[in-house]
Amino acid sequence: MEEEIDLTLPLTSYSYEFKSVISKLDPKKVLTAGGPTHLLRDWRGLAYLLNIPNEVSNGISELQDKTVKVLDIWIKRHDGTATLENLLNYLAEMDRYDIYDDIMVLAKCGKIMAPVRSMSDNFSSMSVTDDHNETMIITHDDRRNGKPNYYHAYVLFAQDDWPFVRELLARMKVLNYKLCTEFDIEVGYGTQYAPVAQLILERCHRIILVYSPAFLKSPANNFYSNYAQAVGIETNKRNIIPIVYKPCTLPHNLMYYHRLVYNEGDDWVPYDFWKKLAQTLDKVKLANSSNVPPVLESAKSTNNLHEEFLNDKEFPMRTVPALPHTTSEVIVQKKKSKQRFTKMFNYISSKLK
């Protein structure tokens, strides 16, 4: 039975039939659409019309459901533009009337939106508000607290580097910094890309990238890195904290970012890695956190952490040398500083090769 088409219909929860039709934009098309713009006639054309940055598009190209990801980004903007009417107009601009016609058929049959199904008779009267609240549950913290939680940073890493990341999470937790990883996300998502992208966009103030050779081999991490950079550009915020955990060559788009080099065991390095990381996170104040991160004083050392980190053999603390008092001591100190700088310069250069 045909229904009257509502072109203002928001694309908030589309059906499986609609997903199957719109996914016809996934295969690349060689021929472009007519007109002065020469739009690409696949998902890339839709991404262009939606003003999705090239960095994000490059990451989407690695995914299987490319068009679905483009739609998800559009919908997550919550600006009221993700409607059936606008989508049809975009398809017309792209000269994809084959998909245009198929969607019109679905619209006439009322099959654009996914039907709301209850888990049992006891939940047959579930409201739209309840469904909306459920979509806000992304992490285990959300489930426990019954509301969206916000984090100082989301940590992206390779599975091979988990021992280091576990130490990072533990050290920052002692200082009351709230970090989030893929292990904090609730199970049940069809794909991990949507919840992670939502966390990066809406819930996490910083994105910590733990770079290593294993990290660079992951298409997912490559996508998230590009997406995080695009979010930072759009919001005009410095949201990325690159950490070079193991020697590797950073991507060109992040080559000139200021970064933290993990230097545990190198006593000559002029900064404490953990303290620098904490100072960066200290600039973030969470609105929903009762425990405001402590202000790190310049003279405060990381040896005030939890007792599990007071083992000097495992986490040696660096000490600041006393200031010289005589002329001879000043000359000797300058020579040592020059040697120290040369060694540091060579070290960082080797890290970037």
C-alpha cells in the first residue's frame, strides 16, 4: 500500500532496505555527472556535497560501507539538514536517478525508516524518548550513570602496544584524568566506527595517538586519526596529542605537529614524559566530573603518584641539577648543556626517520 511521501522525513534511523539501496553508491564510478561541477557519481560525490573534509574521506575509502559512513557523519551533525528531500536533491545533482527512483519506491511504501520493535510485550509501549536515550549509551560509564559521560581524551593505539597504554591509563587515572579506549565501548554495535567517531566528535576533548609501526598498519587507526584531525580543523581546537611510543615515520599530515616522545630510561631527555602528558590534559575541565583534575605545580614531581608507581627501578625519576654558583661552574655547565642539546637533537632526528 502506497503512502503519501513526507520529504521532510529525517534520516535518523533508516531501514535495511534503504541501506541496501543507498549502498549502490559504494562502487566507484569513472564517468562524472554533467554540469560545471562534474560531480563524482559515487559516495565521494555525496561526501563532497556534504562538505566532508578530504582527510575524513580518505579514511572512509578504507571502509566497507562507505556511503553508510557518509550518512552517519551527516546525521551526527544534528543540524536538521539530514532529510529525505535533501538526499534526493543530492542524488539528482549526482545524476544518480537510478538510486533516486528506488528510494522513491521505498518512500511510497513507507520503508525508509526502520520499524520500532519492542523486546517483549512489557516493552510494547516504549517511547521515542527511550529510544533516543538508548542511542546516547556508548560506554560502560554511560550505562552505569544513566547519562552521557565526557572524557579528557580518547586513546587510539595498536593492540601490540597495550602494555604501554595500560600503564598510561593507570598513571593518568591516579591524577583523576578520565580517559577512554575501545575497551570502554559497550558491545552490540554492528560496527565500531560509529561509536568511536561519536566519542571523538562529541565526548572526548583530546585524542591521544600512540604511534608505533603497528599503529601505522591499522586502516581503522588511520581513519580515526584523519577524522580527529578534521574535527580539530572544523572546531578550531588543538585536540590531537601525538605520542611517539616506538620509532616510526608519522603521516605527512601530522609530521609538523608538536609531539611527545616516550623516553623512559633516557635520563638526558629534558622533560618528564608523564608530567608533560598530564600538563596537557590539565587544560581540560570536564563539565560532568565531580573530581576536577589537580593543577600540576611546576615543582611537583610524578613521584607523588599512587604507591604502585613509587618503584624507582621501574619508573626512575629525573632530578634537576643544582644551579652553578662560580664562573668555572658556569663554563662547565654550558659545555654540558651543549653536549646535552646535541645528543637530544640527534635522538629526536633518529625518532623521525
